[in-house]
Amino acid sequence: MPKPILKSLLAVTLPLLLTASCAFAEEVSTPAITPPRNFAWMSADERLDKADQVQFWRRFDDAKLTELVERALRENHDLRIALARFESANALLRTTKLDRFPTITAQANASESKLSRDQTAAVPGGSRSGHSYDVGAVLSWELDLFGRVRSGINAQTAETRAAADDLRGMQVAIVAEVARDYFTLRGLQERLRVAQENAQSQAQTLHIVEAGLDAGRGTEFDSARASAQLATTSSRVPALRADIAATTRHLAVLTGQIPEALDTALSTPQALRELPPSVDPGTPADVLLRRPDVAAAQDRLAAATARIGVARADLFPHFTLGGLLGTQAIHTDSLFEHGSETHLVALGIDWSFLDFGRVRARLAAAHANADGELATYEQVVLRAIEETENALVRYDEARRQDEQLRHAAADSATAAQLARVRYEAGAIGFFEVLDAERSNLEAEDAAARQRAQSYADLIGVYQALAGGWPGVSPHSEHVGELAAAARAPAPSQAH
């Protein structure tokens, strides 16, 4: 295309295109949900600062738990998968951003041709054989007059932030699962101790009954009932040992180790301490700002909105500026001599004005996808508030239940001891002894089970508050990029 024609075309079209592009904007979907000012269940005794929530496991002052959590953050395979997805999204973002700039490639060609005799006869003195060599640089640049490239970058930026949020969410889930399994293990070990001690106590009772039977003071009926109760209590031990083994091996897998790796390290029982007080979660708005699942849903809504701009840009022409700068000759030693240089400047226009049906169908699909992501975001917000509210209720009620069961276990132990003393003195029958021992076992087992469940409910509170995200990924060499992507505001969708 001659330069005067190219200049005239640019002079006429560019003002019109720029005017049209200024009126071109993407609709940003706006969520319709307003979170409540406060949680309905607010019986908290303690306010935690951000550091206490983020690394909540340190508040239990348990070296084993801290070691397990920190190893899981380094070695857990689900975290490594989430990290790989983030790094893939980050690489795609860097690639997408390069679309703002011209693409420059180098090319070189060498050709040899041979004409037919008839072709040569048409050119007197011509040669049938010929050679051609050319070297050059080719430039191609899409002029982003209608925001297609910009919208694509915005969409990929939002997707990258969503991948970072997914990694944060996976860290929260893994830390919570490790802590929950750890306290479950300690609860199972305590229940095993209770079963074994009650079995020993019931074995002593059976010995007393059998001794009385030998002395002519007891009955075979009492001996059979004592033996049956001992067998029933002893039957709890294998099931508890199996649960302990399964939980220990799941902890090993969570920390990136073979299942048997922690069998020895966690074999020594450790009693669960008194429950900490309730946690003040702050306001629902605070929780929503901390939760990575809410942030990921918001980022995916932003990405879907940006893709509307990508689809709408197809309603307008695509302008591509192309160029070539090189040298061409029939001999290699003449390639870079004066007079062998070549150049080309071209403006390409691609406009699917006859294919508006497909373009508008893609645009409608993009709008529908954005509406779906908006509904997803609103649903995630509602569920986040619901989960936090439920977690606060469960833990607060669990503490009350734990206290009642602890008193019941202590009273039952005293009752069982007194029953044996009174039986030996002949003040009560053997049925009362069996009943007291059975009640003692159930009360102590319920207290141990509830203590572990109460800790699990407390972990549920921390998980609902997005506790367990240290703010960095120990695996990632893009830690700074992750943190920046997680904190950066959503890109503007309007031109």
C-alpha cells in the first residue's frame, strides 16, 4: 500500500475509531448482598489479633502440632498442586501482557528455482536456473482500539489472583485438617486409656466376685455378668487402636510422608488441655475480607466481566499494523549491500460484519457466564457468613457440654469406687456395682470424646475465620508475586 494511501486511511479511520472506543465500556456486575453489621451469635470472651488468627496453632503451645502444621505447609501434595496452578496462571498472565506490544520475529529464506524451456524462451537471454536470498525482521502489532487486548489482560489478571486465592484457601483447609486430625488422635488415645483402665477395674471386680464364689458367698450369675461386662469393655480397645492407626497415617500423608512415618512419633498419648475461651470473630465484613474463597469468587466475577469486553470487541474491526525490514539479493554476498534493502508497512483490517450472529452469540454467552459468576459470588458470601455463625455456635455450646460431661465423668468414677466398697461390705448387691462401672465407662468415654470434638469445633472457628494462611507459600519462588496478586484490587473494567 503506497504511503499516501496509508496515511489517508489512518487519518480518516483513527478519529472515528477512537471516538467509538471511548463510548465502549464493559458492564461491571454488582453484587446485591449486603453483609450484616454483626454476627447474631456473639458470646466471645477473647479478641484475637490478625497474627493469632493466621497462625492459630501456635496458641495451643504444642510442639508436635506446630511441627506437623509447618511440615504440611512445606510438603503437602495438594498445596503443591495448587501452587503449580498459580504459577501456571502467573506465566499465562505474563504472556497475555505481552500482547500490548508488537511481535517481532526474524526470518531468513534461501530458494533455488528452475524455469521450463517455454518460460525461458519468453525471456531472451534468460537463465533457466535462479537463486534468491532474503533476511529480515517482521513486525506485527494489533492496535487495541476497542479494548480486546486490554480486556484479555484484565481477565487473565483476575484469574491469576483467583489462583492465588485458591492457594490461600488450600493452605487454610490443610492447616485445619492437620489440627483437627491431631486433636482427634489425642482424643482417641484418651478414650483408649479410659477403656483400658476401666477394663482393669472391671477385671479386679471379676476377681472379687470369683473369690467370693470360691468362698461360697457369690453366685455364678454374678460371675457371668462381671465376665460379660469385662469382655464388652475390652472389645472397645481394638476398634480404638484401629482408629488411632488410621488417623496417624492420615496425618503422615497430610504432611507429605509415607503412611507409617508418624507411628512412633505420635504413639505417646498426650492429654488434651483445658479448652481456650471463645473467639471474637469481629464483624462479618472483616471475615469476608479475610476469606480466600470469597476473594476467589470475586476475582472470577471480575474475569468473567472482562471477557464480556473481549467478546464485544469482535463487533468492531480488528486493526493490525504490520511491517517488514530486510534485505534481498540473488547472491549471498550481496545481501547487505546498498540497494538490496527492502521494507514494507501495512495496515490490516479484519471485520466480521457478515458474521454478527456468531459474534453476538459469543457475547451473550459471556454475559451469561458473568451472571453465573455473580450468583456464585453471592452464594459464597452467604455461605461464608453461615459457616462462621455456625462455627461460633457449635464451639460455644461444645464448651458447655464439655464442662458438664467432665463433671459427670468425675462423679461417675466416685460412684463406681463407692459401689465396689459397699459391695465388699455387703451393703448393696452386685447389680449396683455393674451399673456403676458401666456408667463410669460411658461417662469417661463421652467426656474424652467431647473434649476432642470441642477442639475440632474450635478449629472450625479458626477455619471459618480463614486462619491458617501464613501469608507466604514455602514452596514458591514467586512469593512476592503471590502476595501482590492476593492483595491487589480488581482491575478497572471501564474504558
